[in-house]
Amino acid sequence: MIPVTNAELFNVALQQLGIYKRAVGSRNFKGRFIQIFLGLKFYQNQIPSMHSGRFISSEVLQILLDDLYAKSSQPLDRAVLMLFESNYLARTGVRGQGNSGAQNTWRNNFNIQKGIGCFAPANILAGGVFLDQSRDQCQYLVRQAHGRFSGSSCNLCATGTYRNEQHRKWLRIDPNHNGYAAIDSSNIDNFREYVAPNGMRIPILPLIVALYHDAGMGLALGQRLEVDIQDFESDFNLSHTECLAYFDDSPSNPYNRAVLVAGGNFAYSRPAHEQENIPPQLPLPGVQNVPEGERIVPEPILNGTPVQPPQQNSGWDAQQCVFDALTEAGWSVYDVSRQQLGCDLLAKKGQRTIFVEVKSSLSTCAPSLTSREWQQAQRYQGNYILAVVERFDPAAMNTVFWIPNPASTCRANPLTTLIYAISRSVWTTAICSLANI
């Protein structure tokens, strides 16, 4: 079993991945795309297929990738590990250290300008000939100048032009701008050129240590103290054949060998070389069923967090009130309200990250959540916090009520506008203290 909790072994693993990157060479190596590929495999059962007619938004897809690579012990403004660079970036929507604007790590790699997106219909993208065809030869290409690819556009897209980059097609872009859907992630020929360029497969031992060490506890990765290769295959929805195509599990591989020596020559299995069935995939954590009925209970005594008004009434609003309450309680808080991530604030204390959505009213409050906010509430469950401020007064003391996991603890009424309304009689029975969220 591969030990993944040792910090020194983690540093050795990152060092070996960096050496591997340099051995492949900058011309052929595409580390950002490798991480997107691993994300597409890890979330294979959550990202809609291009044949489903459904799409996932850019914002949600970016959060999923952030979650996979964010390290629990790191602050939110340098939490997301770049595997082959021993470098950390801020989570999407958070301003990184030394940066002037909010972080945007992944989005540019989704679109046609310099990424893996394609507007072609699903039946066209399902064909091997079109999938393998260079974008320079695409039937939908509209050139700005004869023989020139850069600056060309796609006649299926009203906006956007190609830069001088031609990438593989991994995502279908919705022509109606509703997001992205996944092209078959088990098609080895569509990914091998990027994941194992020129046949130089990724050394599996440093990769596993880098992925699993200090991972978020909300993922299967963060719940393992030791990992075997079949665990990695199961967690990332990889068949034995895929694992052999992309990763080198040989103990004689110099990068693997360095990790073995640093880890005390631990033993591990190599299931891709054995006659075994593919291990079953781990079930995805589900969302608890919401009760059909709603109990009639007496009006509860509400215990919220009182927050003092500011000395100066400059930009003071309910969101700032919640921001200050969390900060006072020891959380590191970041405002991501303009990033359309399905929450207003990201907050971190210790190794825990929470997603906070603020709802307020000048009178009593029956909060309505958008479809994206509700989707995030379902995904993050106990780490998604609804912060309600009733009778908000910027010049007086205000009280914040904290509702963890509103998607499970509160019954919502879906409205035709696809927002989710939680009645006051419901959320008031689900509040807890700030110390217990």
C-alpha cells in the first residue's frame, strides 16, 4: 500500500513529477490539460455526457477541478496544487497572493480559443474521423485569411476566434451557452497524446502521492491513509487498459523508484498486470432524501450570532455582516459573490472549507436559492451554509442565523423560475450555532 499522509514523501513526489515534466520537454508537456483529464475521469459520473442533452456550467466545472486539487492545509488564496510545478494557485474567484484580480485557472482551457471545447453536434463528435481531425481541417472552420489558422472562427459559434493552438476535443460546448458536456472519457486515443506524450507515461507512484496527500475530506481521496493502485483506478474510473495506457507502475521506473526508496520500500499491487476483474467503482456520496411532510412545531427560540454595526456606514450590507461574523469566529473569508459560483463567500478554518450563501430581508426572510445555488447546496451538503439575516439594519446590531446543509435539512418548494424557497418555519428549525457549522 502506498502511504499518502507523509509530508516528506509528498515533497519527494512533487519533485519527481517536476523531473518527469522536464524529461518530456516543454514542447510536448501539457500539465494543465493532464489535470483536466484526471478531473474528467474522477467526475465521470457527475459531468453530463454529450449524449444526455444536459450541460454543466463553467463555474461549477471549475469548482469541481478546484476541489480535486485543493489541499486542506493550504489557505484558499493558494490552495489548488499544480501537480507538475510544485505550485499552488488560488481557488476560482479568490484573488491569489500577489495577483490583481480573481483567479481563473481552468476556464480558458474549456473554450475553442486555446482549449478542448468544440461546438459540433454530439453525433459528429462521436465519430473517430472528426475527433482525430485537426481543427485546421474542420468543416466548420471559417478562416480570416487563406492558409491561416490563428484568428479563424467556428461557424457554429457567434463569438470567439481561435488562437494559434489546436487542441484535442474533450468537451462539447452548448451552442446556447449553457455550459459543457463530456465526450467519451474512455476513448484512449483521444487522450493518450496529452497524458502520455511520445509514449512517456506518467509515473504512477508520485502521481498518487501528490493527488491523495492532504486532499479534501469530502472526496474519497481525502479519506484514504494508504492507497493501492486498484484504489486509484476505482476512484478515477479507470479500467486496467486505461491505467496501462497512461501510467507507468513499474518499480524500476526511476521516478517511481525514488518514491519507493523515500517511503521505505513499501509494497503495492499492480492489478493492470494481473488477471483480475476491474474493481467496482465506489458509489458517489448521495444527498439525503428530503422528508415528504413538514412537521408542525411551535415557533422556536432562535439563537443566532449578533454582529456589531461598523463604525462607518461605508459599503455595509448583509453580506459584509456575515463576512465579519465569520472573520470574528476565526475563519479566513473570501468574497466570491461576483463569480457566479453558487455562493457568496468561501471561508476556511483549519482544514475545512465552507461555501456560504447570504440571504437577507428588511423584514422576516423566506430565502430563495437559484438553481445553481441549490445544486451547490446538494453537492457540498454540510459544508454549504445558508446565512440568513432578518430585518437587516445597517445602523444597528444584526443577527445571523446559520443553516448548514439546507438541501437536506430544509424542504424547498421549486418555483417555475427555478429558485428554491425555504419557508421561515422550516429554516428556523434547522439553525445551529456558528461554532457547530
